Amino acid sequence: MRRYIVMMLVFVAVNATAQTYEIGIFAGGANNIGDVGRTNYILPSGLAFGGLFKWNKSKRYAWRASIIYGNFTADDSKSSISSRRQRGYVVDNSILEASAGLEFNFVDYNLHKLGPAFTPYLYTGLTYFRYDYNYFDVGQLQNANQKDGALAIPMTVGAKLRLNQYLILGAEIGARYTFTDNLDANNPEKANVSKQIDVTFGNINSDDWYVFSGLTLTYTFGRKPCRDCFE
């Protein structure tokens, strides 16, 4: 695995033909996929917004980093599963994530040439996020007034279009597979609650997901390398 990562980094560096940077904003919605509320993969129940930075190392690859905040509501009464509607749990939670990784363009995306530039893309990397730590006790949501942290793997698909020489508009859907099962308060660590009670429910063998979907608008800047001046 380590050898594969090193080879990938070398390949990206060898194919570098441009050094354009992008900085901008993300705005959209957030939803969870877990043991409370709906099971739709893309159905925002709260807002999400943040900022992102990209370093376009070539026409096909860009290093990307972002910070995004979002909140969601998991509501059993809106679920298509009858047992959840009868249970009637409601969980509100907020997420603050920092993510970094690699964005891959499906077609050559040269920001240094005149005319439109459009491409679908994929993004993945590593995410660390903080969320509200809650749990249910006798059917009542208990706010522990504390935060917990976990890692996640982002899996994002999107498309972007250059509007003019400096602005790029994008649309993306990004699912995060998390390494926690307590975004919707169904599987807290007992050590943080009480060793005398069992507060777990639902499928405790499957970790939660959350999804950010929305639009990006970035501003490009940076000098074009001389070896590309006559392309």
C-alpha cells in the first residue's frame, strides 16, 4: 500500500504542467444516513457552508483542502420505515469537518487557455470532523454538552465549469463514510454515559454516513509556468 501511494505521488508530479490555485466557497445542504430518520442518500435536512482551496498540479489532478460546517435533523416521523415512524425519535446534530485529498478530472482541464473549460471530477482523501455527542435514555434525547471527533473517508462526485478567466462554478455531492456510529445518538460509548444502562439501539454493526451536497464558486490565481506559455 505504501509503495502504491509513493508511485501515485510521483506520477502526479511528473505530469504537472500547470500551477494554478483556486480559493472559494461551498454552499448547500447536509443530511445523515443512519439509524434515525430517513434513509435517503441525498435529501438535505439542514444547511452546509464552508471554504476550499485547490492547487491544480496538472490538467487532470488537483490537491484540495476544505473546511465545511453543516447541520442536519434526523426525524423518524419522516421515515418510510413504519417502525421508525412509530418510535418517533428526533436528533439534531452539527458537523465541522476538515478534509484534504486529491481531485481527479475526467478530461483535460486547462485553465490557461481561452474559452470554456468543463469537466466532471472525483474527489477523495481523509476527513476529520467534530460532532455533538448525544444519547437516548428512556426514549428521551440527552444532550451531553460535549463534542466528539472521528475520521471519515470522503467520496465526492461533481462537475465544474469555468465562467470566465477567474471564476469557476461547480456542483458536487459528497458522501462521507464515518468511523463512528453515534451521529444520530444510537450507539454512544458507554464509558461516556453510564456503565449501568444500555443506551444503544438500531444496527450497531454499521457506522454512519453524512452527505454534503451543493455548489462551489472559486477564484483562480497563480502564475502559469513558462513551459506552457506556447501551448
